[in-house]
Amino acid sequence: MRVRNVDSLVVAHPQALTYVRLLLRLLHFLLVVGPGLLLPMCFLPDWWGENPELWEAVLFAGVLALVVFQAAGLYGSSMFRRQMRLRPLILAWSASFLLVLLGRPLEPLLAAMPWQLLLAWYLTSLALLLGQRLLLHWWSMRLVRVGVGLQQTVILGATDSGDLLADYLQDNADLRNNLIGYVDDRSDRLERKMADLPYLGDMGRLERLVREGRVQQILVALPWSAVERMGDVIGRLRQLPVNVLLAPDMAGLRHAHNRVTTVAGLPMFNLSELPLTGWSPLLKRCEDVALASLALLLAGAPMLLIALCIKLDSRGPVLFRQKRYGYNNRLIEVYKFRSMYIDKSDWHAEAQTTRDDPRVTRVGRFIRKTSLDELPQLLNVLGGSMSMVGPRPHATATKAAGVLFEDAVSEYSARHRVKPGITGWAQVNGYRGETDTLAKIEKRVKYDLEYIENWSLWFDFYILARTLPAVLSADAAY
């Protein structure tokens, strides 16, 4: 196999990451202080002339902002990630400015500054900070695409774990790491494809690259079972001025969804955790009660009208009660407006509803299509057995392609780690209505688990905002 020529690689300074963080702090300071000084000079020159000491208060605000930004983690490793991370920046600057406002009584010049000028200062600096973040993100992603990074990185070990690691790093590349190739001194491994990475040579060649400053980081991807060989390799690498990181078992990391936690200071893979911890259950319950109460006030008259139409259309009760799986796999009684003829009702959902289903009434066809039959579940939300947003509850005998849901998808029961919801992440992504194939229930479960892993109040509001358009555009509900 051809050994890659790395003589043309740019030699990165060992402190490149430190310099970038320092420059970013300086830039943030200027973007905070600049508007605070220039706006009064441009729009209130007389006031500025009478209060030249204002620069001291503005400089203090700039230093305070840097302290808050540091505490918010804006200068940590996350600053190089592919995510935009605009919200932490907005919150950090807002918190900084709030502290400045709280300190106005202690600073006469700030107290004398007109509120219009303060608002302009806050908004101008916010716009500049967001623009800087967007520009930095665009610039860093462009550098990544052309193979430029602050640290030249090498994978040591042509192994299965090394192969998975190479794929992961290339899919999630950022400015911190420029993956330039792999190293292995075992001849039987040199023909192995490592995500199209070039072979750089053996351990001797790696040592020379490090001493020439062409490699700043080594990721050791040797099998953890090869304890003796790993000890020899790490012993040699520790003599070099380079970052040496022991890569995890990538198969285990995939099961952990890339999350690592510590127990008594010992790093461990986080394979599963409580989806709602701390104040989250209380916040979600408050959200449910507030939204369900408001929805019932707004939907009260339409619900009475729907109940009247159901009564006039066919005999039987207005509400349909059905046992479904709820939180922690417990059975709950879910309310719906009755949409089928009473003598043809499917209490256990053994047969899913299909297009032009003869069991469905005329009114039932309309309320099922528009999801108005789900409105009584607001009572379930108030009662605490359901939530406004969450995985949709399924009846005990529901099947996909003739297979029970829990038998079709091994992770199906994991969606019951939170309360079921009236709407959910799967529904707004188009997975609503009949599940006549195994692929559909697999997709539903995938979206449900994604929601559980990434829950937040903002996520709930986003799903609720997308629910009505999803209902209006759906054609799979019968």
C-alpha cells in the first residue's frame, strides 16, 4: 500500500486551540463594548461629552460578559462543534446584560443612560454576536471541507473499532481535528480500508511526524483485549509531545448514543438514563395542565357540537373508552369520540382502520381524518395519565403487518418511559394513521425514542406548533 506523503501538511502550532479561544474572547469583548461606546457617541454626542467616564462602566460590562460567557461554557470544546449553538450565546449575553441592568443603581452613568440607548446596545451587540457565530461556523466548516484543522490527527490501529472511529470522525468533523490517516506496524493490516484514509506508515514514521510537528493528536484504536501491546505502544507515545487519546470501544459507544458520564470520577458509557430528571417532570406537568386547560376552554363548544352530531348520526355513547399502554407499560383508559358503529367497535384494535372502512360512521370518518376524535384525551392529560406531547398510546392488540408492535420492534417498550401524548414527534413527521408495514412502526419507534432522548419544553412547543399543519396535510388517517 502507498504511504501518504505528509511533507506538504501545514505544521500547526501546539497552542493553536489556546490562541483561537483567546482571539474569540477578544472579539466578544469588542462586540460587547463597541456598541456601548459608539451608540452614545453617534446618537447622543452632547450627553457623551458631558459623561466621558462612561467608558469605564462599558468596559466593566465587557469584562462581566466574558465572565458569564466563560461560565456558560462558550469557550469550551463545544465552540468547535458542527452545531450552530446560537441559543447558549443568546442566553449568555441576555444574562450578562441583565446583570448590567441590576447594577445600574450602583453606577450613576449607567443609571442616567436612556432606556432606548440601553435597548439599542443590547440588540446591536446581540446581532453582532450572532453574526460572528454564524460567520465562524461557516468559516470553520469550509476549512473542514478542504482538510484544514487546528490539530492534525492520526488513528493508531487498523482495527474494527478504528474503522468505526474513522467513519464517525469524518461524518462529524470539526475544526479541532483534521484526520490525515492511520498508522499500524502489522503487515497483515495494511490492506484494510479505513474510511478511505491513507496509510501513513509504522510507529517509527509516526514518531518522526510528531517530532516534526506534523501530528498533534493520536487516537489509539487498538483492541482493549490487547493489554500488553497497548501498554508498549502507550509507553512509547508518552515520550512524545503529542496528545494521546485512548479511543472507546466504538460498538459500545453506538449503544451509548455517544454519551459518557462519570461515576466516582471514572468515565463510563451512558447506555440509558431517566428521560425526565430534576425539575423536568414538574415543568412538563405544569405545561400539560396549562395547555390542556386552555385547549378545553377553546374547544368546549366544538366538542359539544361533535358530541351532538355523533348522537344524531348513530346510536351509542358519545365517548369511546379503550385500554392502551401508558407510562411504564401500565394500562390506562384513553378517551376518544366514538367514530364507529357501536356493534362494530374494535375494543382491542385487533384490526386497524383502513380506507373506506365499513365500521366507521359518517361523522366518524370526518373526525378521524381531522383528529377531532382525539379531543377528549385532553381529559386524560388533566387526569395525569397522558401528556400533551409524547409517544402516541397504542391499544394492547395493535399489529403491524400481522405482528404485535412489541414483537415487531425490540425497543418498542422503551417508548413507555414517558407518558403517552396526544401528539408526538413521529406524528408531525408523517407517521400517523395506519401502520400496515413493519417499516412504519419501526420509524414511529425511532422518532419516539429520539423525542425521549432529546426532550425539552422548547421541543414540546415546536412539536405542538407543527401538529396542526401535519394534521391538515396528512392523508393516512382513516
